[in-house]
Amino acid sequence: MTEQARTSLQQLIDSVPNIVDHLYNQKMTLLGTFPDLPPEFTNWRDEQQSWRHSVALFDQSYHMTNLYLSGPDIIPLLERVGVNTVKNFTPGRAKQLVACSPEGHVIGDGILFYLADGRVKLVSRPGINNWLHYHAETGGFDVTVENDVWSVADPTRPRTAYRYELQGPNAPALLEELNGGPLPAVKYFRIGEMTIAGRRVYFLRHGMAGTPGAELFGPWEDGPAVKAAIVETGQKHGLRQVGSKAYITSGIEGVGWIPSPVPAVYTSPELRAYREWLPATTEEATGSLGGSFYSPHIEDYYFTPWDLGYGHLIKFDHDFIGREALEARANDKHRVKVTLVWNGEDVTRAIGTMFQEPYGERAKFIDWPIPRYALWQYDAVCNDRGDVIGVSTTCGYISNATAILSLAVVDPEYSQPGTQVTLLWGEPRGGSEKPTVERHTQTEIRATVAPVPYADLARDYLGAERGY
């Protein structure tokens, strides 16, 4: 089948010898490139420091999709798709939505906003957005869907809403000054209202970087005036605008969010109709898979909710897709999400091969602050015997930590902080055909297991906000 004739994900799967090898050689990475957001405003080191020591402004208006739901069956639809409960989900609240396959593997996650006008907005990457859209369209639910796709798909199209986030110890004072007085008392993951530059602004209390702050949103046309006021007033508070380079690293040390797990949609017989519905132009068909972990079986790249730290969100109080499979595993031992702190000497040695070894014998290039070179980065994590005991995913150099950190999923016996493991860096057989991958030789990098979130401040802040 020609590439032009592949109209669905299912047709693509049927036309290639192995979907893993197809994705392993794909060109799309979507790393550090967002429309209208420069890589750096000052420099990414200062920008990383700002969410720990002053205040950071993240412009999130371009890189996520907004899926709006309206109609009487919003809650039944969310109950069917999400592993977490939607009881007491009412206007003015937000919550994380996690969706699984019938076999209990994660398809994706995103944030739901219950808006004052009765609509629910899902802000997410394409995986869960596509999944929710499919069920809204085909599941017999009385809902209307408006899909405001991310700007990567069409950089020239105006969005429905702006989203700005202010994070850091100086964020509360800046927000109060912008509002002209104290903000309404709003609990964590609740939505409040404030005024900036004469515009009504909605804010969500949460902390992507694991520090005090809020996510601000409102109509697209109000965005420029609101942002200008934030930037101007923020100067006295040490505000830094954050470019795409630093932004991509912010979740690693802060909330410990793994943004790009492989969506578990490629193999389930029950999902064939979904794969036939899903166009062959979507991320599921064009995304790049990479790293030292390799298996010819795409199922080996799937995660459960427990793997990603979402076990506490699973609630067996409603009938959802994947419930039976998750109930059967509920009492099993589960892999654990951890932070890996890469050994600085080994990283330096790997970088040093760029100045010593012939081309092709060098270690895979370690870019700063984003060493990751595939949309779905999966690097093997091994014990001292060389056995694979987990996978490392998204990674980045964090100036606040003076180290490269990655988020990994490991067997429980290797999850205690201080445990020493080895990360295998670089792809097998000299590397794939991805344009981000040069010819190279794999190398071992020692790493130390640390908690999630990594930063003490982030753990204390999020623990207090969430009540644990």
C-alpha cells in the first residue's frame, strides 16, 4: 500500500512489517518547537532558575489541544472513558483524566476544566484527545464536540483561548498586584476569577513546576493585553519569560509528569474500529519512537496507570473501559515511577567522545537542556548484572539540580532513593533512520534513583496542596 493510500492507523499497521520498526524510523519529534514561542527569551539556564527563585511565565497557548464538550451526557462520557471518578465534578473544578485500553494500559491523560458556562474542556496531547473525541462521536452520547487542535497542526489559525502560567515563589505577590488586591480563596485544582488589564481572567490553582502559582486563561482576543500586563508588572518581581527549551524540562523536576507514553492503541482487537477511525496523519501514526530499549512487540512499550504514578486515581466506582483488567491487577506488585539523576562524570565522558572518537564511534550526542531525541523516548535501565529492570523516558538538564534528570519506570525493588542503576544511552545497531540520530555507539551512564517530584520544594508544596 502506498503512503498516500494509508488513510487510517489500521491501514498503516496492516501495510508495514512491524509497527515498532516503522515508528522507530519516523521523522516527527516535536521537541522544543512551538509556534510563536522562541527557544529562549534570555537563556534557558536563567529561565529554569526563575521557577525556583523568582517567577516564571509560561505561554502554553500553542502546544496543547483544547477539546470542548457540551450537552447532557458529558458526565456519562467521562465516566466511560476515564479510570478516575467524576463524582462531584462540577463547574469551577478541574481534574486529571486518565484513559486506558480494555487491557488496562494507558492511552493518555489530560486536564479537564469544568467551565462556568457548563462546557467541559480537555487540555491535552493528541492521544487522549483523539480517544475522547472518538467516543463522543461514536458512543451514542448526547454531546457536542468542538476540537481546537494544537498550533503544530496549523500555526496560522487563532486559538479559542490563551493559557499562561505563572510559577515560582514570587508568583503569589505578582498575581495579587495584577489583580489589584488579594485573589479569591480557591482550593488546589479549583478555578477562580481575577482581573488583569481590565479583562476577566480565569485561573486554575496548581503548580506545573511544583511551586506556588496559577494557570491563567481566557478568550484568545484578550491574550495580548493580559500578557503585556503580566510582563510589565512582573519585572519588579524578577519575572522571566520561559522559552520552549526550558519549558519542556519544567515538569521533570517539578511534578514529575511523563508527557509522552506510547498510547496503547496498536494491538487490542477491541480497538480495531478506533484505529480505522483514526487518520494516518495523527501522532499515533507519525510519532517517533527511540532510545536504547528495543522490543519488536509494541505491547512492551505500554504502561499501566500504576507505572506512571496514577494508581491513586483509579476508582472502581463506575464502569469504565479497562476496569476489569485493572481490577484483576490491583493487588499485584507494580512498577514505580522514579527520578534518575545521571552521573555527571559519565555524562561528561560521553560528551567528551565528540572530541576524541571517530564519527560513528562517538556516544549519542547529548544536547542541552534536552537530550531526548524522539517523541517517545525509551532508554533501558539495568541493574549491576545487566538485566533490564525498567525504562527511562523524558529527560533534561536541570540547572536547579546541576544534573541531567530523567523520569523512569522501574521494578519496585529498585525504586528506593539512593539505589544505583545504569542507563544505556544510544540506540542499538548504530542508530535508527531518524534525522535526529547520527551514527553512534551505545554507552553506559550510571544513575541514582531519587523521588518524584525530585525537588524538595516541589514535594513539600504539592504534598501540602494535595493533602498528603
